[in-house]
Amino acid sequence: MQLRAIAKGMAIGAAAGMAGYLLSSAGSSEKNRLRRRTVKAAHAIGAVMDGIADLLH
């Protein structure tokens, strides 16, 4: 198994779970803002994981 793929999956799963919780309790204007922030956070997490993977290799 690749450590990089496992770490990305775990990070995206955690972000999705947190986003689902926040969206379930948010108002309509807050939902759009949360969606944009969640997408940005997921991309940032992916970039961090890529950087860590590059350092380990």
C-alpha cells in the first residue's frame, strides 16, 4: 500500500465528515461559504501531503 494514498484518503475523509456536520447545522448563506472553504482546505491538504511525500522520497 502507498502511504501517500492512505494519508490523502484519511485527510479527505476527515474534511468531508467535518463539512457534512457543519453543513447540516448551517444556514443557507453559510453553506455556500463553507463549501468554498472546504474545497480550498481539501486542495491545501492534498498539497501538504504531496510535499510530505516528496520529502520522504
